[in-house]
Amino acid sequence: MAEGRIKYHPLTKAGTNPRLNQIVGFGSETSRSGEYADRIKRIMKKLKDISARIDKLANQV
């Protein structure tokens, strides 16, 4: 996994892509890049926690 290499389009461009809005979870113009970055950080943290759990389980076998 390419850590820290998340590409994302500016919200003006994302506003025209309903699929991207569905994935990210919001599409309103009031959302700015700060909220977007926070959301990505939280998702990355969850993924890191999950991968750590998987590694732990894999080592038990």
C-alpha cells in the first residue's frame, strides 16, 4: 500500500463526480479541504489499526 500517497481532486472537481462523493461521504460545497484531510487521516488510522490486528493474528498461527 502506498502510504501517504492519496490523490484527491479539489472539491470543485469532486462536486461533479457523484461516485466520488458517495465514496468520501459528502459532496456539499461547505466542506473544505481541512475536513477532507481530517477524514482521510482518520480512515488511514483505522486502516493502520486493522492491518496491525491482522499482523498480530497472522503471527499467532
